[in-house]
Amino acid sequence: MKIALKRKLAAGLALSTLALSLAACGEKSADGAEASAAPQQEISVADLEKNAKEEGTVVSVGMPDTWANWKDTWADLQTQYGLTHTDTDMSSAEEIAKFDAEKDKPTADIGDVGIAFGSVAIDKGVTQAYKTSYWDEIPAWAKDQDGHWIVGYQGTIGFLTNKKLVANPPKSWEDLKNGDYKIIVGDVTKAAQAQMAVLAAAIAFGGSETNVEPGIAYFEGLAKEGRLSNAEASLANIEKGEVQVTLLWDFNALNYSDQLGKDQYDVAIPTEGSVVSGYATIINKYAPHPNAAKLAREYILSDEGQINLAKGYARPIRDSVKLPDDVAAKLLPKEAYANVKPVNDYKAWEETAKQIPQLWQERVLVHMN
């Protein structure tokens, strides 16, 4: 898998601004019926398969072959159920806007969005619910209570270290603080991944989505020591050897490490704690092939679908899935994630994320120039 992983991160720029602007376009009805209507679970998986085969195709947005190894899932749906597939790559915000704009003449069935956009899609009224037969195995933080969005794979902020430049790769935030090397966080004023790195540090030191002060203070200290780099957290910069340690989603870090050479790069989840998030499927309320879309979600959460995602460095959301040894070797062991925590209130995080750019400029960037 190549750098299609960058697509979602680019889509995350100014995440909270995009989310709020979209949410403002469509509100729930007074009684919330649009967003909280009970999911239609009467159909059996066997009938779902039968109906999907009759529809014959599934059209996705934001789920290209090279992102998280979607290609294997689309190939399996073709082989097992005869579903042809097309995708148009786009950001989370664009996916929701497309569902809404085409409601009278829909073309897309299913999309994959950053978890923060799940509630935005519900507020916009463009989703339909389907819980899947794996519902009980999905953590509460990773699903809408009615099944309007469900996380298929997760990501955690970690460290990618060039071992040729750093003799003792950091395994903790404390290690990172005590080092003498440059660190890249990315553009915290714009990029969702970089803002999540601030939240990860905050969580490690007792903060949360409503209190990022511990994270800001941590990076302020590093900036005062001249430890933070202004360089972009890109594969090209890492490959040049200009970056000692980069803070990234684990799936990006593992992907980059594989491409550049595992012997040279170390990937670690900080032992004190970090933030775990994910990407969720949303099924278009107006989907022209609704059964095929539901079957796609069903398959994504199956053992086979979860293994496909893991081949693309994306950690499955279902802990019970037994990964083949060669696939498990692509990921970090489960023990590495013992202290990671999810965002429990994304509405609160949206509000906090809006404040981070100014805090970063006033407290951190001022020491980097």
C-alpha cells in the first residue's frame, strides 16, 4: 500500500471547522427522529446477501483501493457475491456533502469518514442505520447507538523514529522529553493528525478532549528547548533523513516503516498513554444499492474484512479477530495499546479543537521562530 493514506490526513485539515460548517447546514428535527430512528435489522444476513446480489453493484466514496487495502475487500465482494465496484476518492466532508446534494438522484451507496464526521452526517440527515451481526463486538466509543456509523478500523498516535539518527528510540513521552533530537508534530494549526498528537500528550498527562492544557504545556517545553521542527510530517522528508522522530497515526508510521525499511525505523505507542480514534462507514440514506452497501459493511466487520484492513496497517476494531501470523507481523502487539483512550465526546472535542490553533501559536510557535 502506497501513500493513499495521506488522503484522509489531508482531508482532516481544519477538521472541526469543516464539521461545524456542515453540521450547521442540517439540523435534527425537534424530536431527533431523523438521527435516532431505530435501525431496520429485520433482514437476515442470508436475505441481505440475496438482495445485494440482485442489485449487483456497490458504489463507494472515499474508499479507494490503495487506502487501508480496500482493494482486497472489493475483490472479495466481487468474487463471493458478484458485486461490481467503483469508488470516487474524496474527503469526509465531501462525502457527506455529496450524499446530501444528490438525494434526488443518488449515485453513491457507502462512504468512509473520520469518526468526528459521524455525528455530522447524522445531523445532516444523510445516513441510514445498519448494525451488522458483529454489533456487540464493537466498542461503545466506536459506533453510533443506532448504527448510523460504525468504526471499521482504528488508529493511535505513536512515534516513528529513525534509528540511524537516534540511538535509543523513545518509548514514552518522558523518553521523548529527555532526548536531544528534533521532533516533528506537523501543522497543529490545520492538520487533524497533528491536533490529535496534542490530545495524545494531554491524555498521557491527565488531560482529555475538554482539557488539552497538559499537551500544550508539554510541547511548549519542547519548543523552548528548540526541539520541535517546522518540517512537514511527510514520507519524503522522513526518507531524506531530515527527521529524527515524527508523531503519526500508527497505521501511517507502520506503512512508512515498511516502505523505508523496518531495520532503520522504530514504531512505538507511548507507554503513558495516547489517543485512539478511527474511521467509520456511513451508508447513504438515499443509496441506490442499499443492500449492497449494508453487505459491504457486514463484510468489512467480518474476520476476512478485518484481516484485509490489517494488511493495510489498519488495526481491526474487533479484538476477537485472529490475524494470520504474516498479517499480525505488520502491526504492533495489542499490549502496546494498554493505556490508549478514545475521545468520548466528539462535540466537546470539536469545540476544543477550534481553540488549539491559537493556543499553539501563542504558546508553542512563538518559541520556534
